[in-house]
Amino acid sequence: MNKPTAAEIFAAFFRIGVTSFGGGLVAYLRDALVAEKNWMTEDEFLAALEIGQTLPGLNSVNVAIIAGRKLAGPAGAVAAASGLVIPGAVILVILGLLYVRFRNNPDVAAALAGIAAAAVGLLFQVTLKIGAKQFLNLLDLAFVLLTFVLVGLCHVSLPVALFLIAPFAIILHRPRKGASK
Amino acid sequence: MREIVSLLNVFCLLSLLAVGGGSAVLPEMEHEAVTVHQWVSADDFATIYSLGQMAPGPNMSMVGLIGFKAANHAGMSTGWALAAMVIVLLAFYLPSSFLTYAASHVWDAFRDNPWRDAVQKGMAPVTIGLMLAGVHAVGKTASYNPGHSLHFNMITCGIGLLVTAILFARHINPALLILAGGAAGWFFLRMN
């Protein structure tokens, strides 16, 4: 496997950052890093994703940091993450300026209301899809609802809520002796 | 200047609290940005969130627009507002990235630790609960808003549920569905 330079890494992630409309970034990353560029094996990618999902932060940005570091050290990590984030951020500046300029136009306001309504539907679907297992398990469902009520309805601050819930959630899944891996 | 410091504090903390992805901090972000600091209105927050769904790259880059609007709201110039946007993006992405960078060094020793599995399995329902709270945080403005007419709410809920159903039935790029939602919103909400 050939080691790419930071500039090559930036270019590869920039391309994903420009083309990845509609989310699902992890799939884009896998296609580019494993299939197209051959910079990582499937196993290395899955290991990076495991870390990215366990640690706080966006999964896609975390995977970019890990992959970039593996390929070219600190410069590679910076190149990967900035390449992924910068194009969308620039486009958002433009969308944001247009929004401020045209928000009072009734046609624009109606379209934006529809867009926001659709975005809620999208987040709802993603939540149901990745939470399918948790919704069907009574103990997990209790944690889902407890978290929802504390943070979503009672506005308990997130650090406090995590401090209260996380120890129990983790202890209940603690490693058990003799359990099959 | 005080606004910039508050933005830094809030978004650095959110960065480190984003367990299982960015959507998990959406309810807390909405609460801080709309209710506590009043950087943006509830409508602005819902719109900014949905703009994030339309741009390529990580959807949560929309946090930058909250910084932009906060600076704007505090009477800063456009140049300063753009600086606030960059600061918020860095605040939101750098802390978790540093942590990931550091952790990936020691990960191989840590990867087979049985507690990693416990953390991932145990936190999964917490993340889902937070995402559900995120649906509510945006939905209470964008979908079922007591300040809107019943007719309006039926249309916005209808658009949302239709998007949910379509995504379960078909593999369609969500960005296209969001745009279609915009067209539907214009058509149905403008016609009366």
C-alpha cells in the first residue's frame, strides 16, 4: 500500500466533502478509502469506525481523523478533517446569507417550512432505523425513554443527564465472565 | 466579545458530549441556542438545522450558522459574524477530534478490552433517546407548532411522516426528499 501525501489526502476528502449530499458520509468514506484509493483494508476501516462511534464527536469526522493520522500523521489528520468539512461549511455560508436576505419573502418562508418539516421526518426515520434494536428491547427502551424525558422534556442539562444515566447503562452491559465474545 | 466566549464554551462542551454522533447533542444545542442564550429564534434553529441537511459534508456543520446569527444578533459586522462562524466550527470539531486523535494512538491495546463493548452497547439506547429528543427539539417548531394553525401543522406533520415512510420503503437520497419537502411546503402552505 502506497502512503499518500497530506495534499493527496486533502484532495480525496475534499471530493467527498463536495459530493456527499444527503448524509450517509461513512459509506462515502468507505468507498473512497477502501475500494477506490486502497489506502485502508476493510478491517482497518471497520476498526476506525468502531473508535469513531465509541468516542464523542461526529462519526465521519472521527473516521477522517483516524484515517488521516494513519496515512500521514498529524498533517494527514488535519488534511482529512478539513477537506471533509470545508466545502459544506462554505456552501452553508452561502445558504445562510441567502436565508437572511430572503427569509421574509412569503414564497421562501413557505418553502423553508416544508424543508424543515421534511428534515424532521428524515431525522425521525434515521432514529427509528438505527434504534430498531433498542426500541424492541424493554431494558434498552427504558433507557431511550428515560433519556428522552430527562433531556428532551425536562431539559436536564446534557452533562448532568449523561452523568446520571451512563454509569447504569454501561454497568448493565458490563463484561461477564465466561460470556461468549 | 462576551458572546464569542459563550459560543466557545457551549460548543466545545457539546463537542465532547456528542456521544454516538452529532445528532445526540441537538436537543441540548437547541435549548442553549434558543432558550438560554437566545442566539437564534426557534424558527431560525429549525431552518438552520434543515439547511445543514441540504449541504454536502457533515450535516452538523450548520452549527457555524448559529455562530453567524449570534454575532449578527449582537450587532457585529459581517466580517465578525464570519469569524464567529469559523470559531464555532472549530469549537465544535476540535475537542472531539483531539480526543479521537489521542485515543487512536492507544486504541489497539484498548480495542479488545471488554469494557469497550459495554460502553458501546450501554450508550446506544442513550444516543437513541437523545436523537428522539432532537426530533422533538426541531419538531416542536417545524412540525407540530402550537403557534401555527391546525391546517399548517397537518401539512408539516404530513410532509415529515411522508418523508419517514418513503425512506423506509425506498432508497432515495435524503437531500432530494428535503428539496421535495420544500416544493410541497411552497405549494400547500402558499396556496391559502
